Amino acid sequence: FRAELDRATAARLRRTGGPVGAHLSAGLDSSSVAAAAARLLPPRESLIAFTSAPRAGFTGAALAGRIGDESALAAKVAAMHPNIRHIVVRPEGVSPLDLLGRHTAVFQEPS
């Protein structure tokens, strides 16, 4: 599995320049891809890993069987790789429905 994961991830790392970004959640899929990318990048290159999280101070309940805020678990994965720059994205007074509306307007397709 690791050889196939590395092959698939390396194919997505090909570029002419610039930083590499990835989604990083508490799930096995994004964690595996981010860790593989961090390992496969050339020395001195970093991976910018983005984790979406609830707004600061949110105390609402999570859906049954779900993790309400995955940022702490994602941070543990990022901490295992010194070349991962972990950024937690938290909404600041914006409704997710407003964001969906903007996405539809920009990409001209439903979210």
C-alpha cells in the first residue's frame, strides 16, 4: 500500500514551482496523503496543511459518531513531520451557508 500511496502522491507533487498545499483532517485518508507528501518533498521544501475547524469558542454538539473539531488530531499528524506548516482555518462570523453561496457564484456550480 505504501508504494502505491507514494506513487500516487508523487505524481501530484510534480509542478514547475511554488508551495504545495494539502487538506489535513483527523481521517486516515488525508493524514496518509499529507504524511506521504511531506516525506516525498525535496529537502527544505514544506507542505502547507490546511485543517478546517469550528469557530473559536464553539461549544455545540458534534453529530453522532463525528469529531466536532479535528484540528487537535490533525496537529498531531503535522507535528510528526517537521516540514509540515499546519494552518487551522476557523470561520470568523461567517455563516457556512454564505460560503456556499460564494462558492456557487465563483465556480458557477452547486457546492
